[in-house]
Amino acid sequence: GIAGVEGNGQSELVEVLTGLRKCTSGRVLLHGKPIANLSPRKIAERKVAHVPEDRQNRGLVLDFTLAENIVLESYYRKPFASGIRLLWNQVHAYARKLIDEFDVRTPSDDVTAGSLSGGNQQKLILAREMSRDPDLLVIAQPTRGLDVGAIEFVHRRLIEARDAGKAILLLSLELDEIMALSDRIAVIYEGEIVGEMSPAEATEEKLGLMMAGAVKMTTAS
């Protein structure tokens, strides 16, 4: 997990990892192969999933139905497409399966994403991204603005994915969330990783000092 005060480079890091921003220096490797500066579609096809910080503007098309949002990144591939034709029966069947599996509270997969509560919008995004069986899940501020029940659901799904061997890069402003969910914790300050430690080593005081730029650790203690 990556902790940091908002505005210290977290958004830029996520954008580089997901193809939304050009990488001007350094490298980004996945399974030893470079992915920097590939298009978002190409990166998604390399099995990188993305749950964005801004669920309404970056994660969903609010005027689209739930079914349409579920296949935003896969509508052009089988089993949802045959040539240039979209196979709506397949789309709806898949959407209903995920809606049930991720407990998205909705009367139908034909309602618009904008009609859902924030918690159900987040569940819908998680359903789409995690169902792709990603090798890497990049997830930013996953519980911002959610109620307690939705927070518990999101945390449970992330733990299940971690236990299944998925790599997860979690970025959160909530220290208790970072400490509870992370195997390793890094702190970002002014665009630089200033420290790294295990959850057992981490305290709110240690992390807070690094987040404020008061302490810098070049290696894990």
C-alpha cells in the first residue's frame, strides 16, 4: 500500500501505471516487460485492472446502463462481440451474474449507473475490474465516501484477491486502511517514496512523520 497526504504524486503515479499519463523518466515493468506509455487498452489487455479515485468521472459512464458499464473494457471481444455485432444476451447474462456476485443493489442491469448509491457504484466498478482476473489491481481511495457496510465489503474483496495471489497496489489517505490491508507500506512525499516498512513496523506516528516530510527512510528497518 502507498500512504501519503493528498497531492503528493499519487494521482500521477496511478495515471502512469494505467496509461493515462506519459512516463517521462524511469521504467514501469510488469512480469519483466515494459508497459510505460502503452495505451490504457493495451495496459488493460496486459491484465492490469484499475479502480480509480473518482468513481463517477473516471470509473463509470453515469448515463450508461449497468450492463454497458460492466463491458466498457471488453465489449469488442468474445463472448460479447461477434465481428462488429454486440451480443446483448451475453452482455446482460454476464452483467446480472456480476451484479449478484458483488451484491450491487439494483432492480435491473438496465438502470443507469448514475442512479446507484456511491457504495453500489463502487461495487459495480470492483465487479468489472476484479472479474477480469487481473495480475495487478491498481486501486485508489477505494472507500472514500462509502458507508460502513460498503467499506467492509470492499475490504473483504481486496483481502480475498490478495489471498488468491493477486498483486494489489492500494493508494489511500486512510492510515488504518493502509495498515490493515497492506503487506508492505510505502510513503510518498512530493512525488518520491521516502520510506517503506511492514505493517508490523508501522505506526500512525511513523507514517505521519514521513507523510509530512519530517523523516526519510532509504531502506526498510
